[in-house]
Amino acid sequence: MIKNHNHMLTPYSQKLRREMTKEEKHLWFDCLKSLPITINRQKVIGKYIVDFYCAKVKTVIELDGSQHFEKDGKEKDIERDEFLKSQGIKVLRYSNYDVNNNFETVCQDIYNHLISQLR
């Protein structure tokens, strides 16, 4: 069970769903939406909003823009990942660069991970 779900973040997560980045839209509409497993967009987990979440296999999919590669962004990602790990959730991270330039590889990696967890 996820601890400390912050319901105050729900309106913000709904806004993020309406205003997805170009890479989030691409991954959602051209890959994740059609998978044979339910994936939620901009899901509140604890005090965080994750890009994509598959509850059935307890996996988060995060897309990392340039801010994630700066010192502050890396530190925040480590904190977030540790919290998610403490909840039994695996985090898959892909850069926006990979979504834009290696899309099929990203989709195949996600698919392989999610399907292997179902077996």
C-alpha cells in the first residue's frame, strides 16, 4: 500500500495530463496506450507525481528532460526513486533524447519489462 498519498496533488496531476510534453504524448499515444495492460498517466504516489504508472506490475515509467541531468535534478530523482523503491515500485527511466531518437528501442524495453513481470 502506498503511504501518504497527497490528495492535494490531484488537481495538478490532472493539469499535467492535459499538458503533457511532446515526448510524453508520443510515448503515450504511440506506445503505452495500446499495451495490453493498464497504464495511468501523471499518477500521484506519495508526495510525487510520476509520468506513467502500471499498478499491476508496480512499475513507474519516467521521462527525463534536461533538468534531470543537472545536480539538483539528479538529487531529487534519487530521493524520488528511493521512496518508490521503499513502496515496492520499480522505476524505468528514459531520456527525452531516447524517446525522440530511439523510440522503438524504448517501447520494446518497456514492453519487455512489463510483460516479463506478468509471467
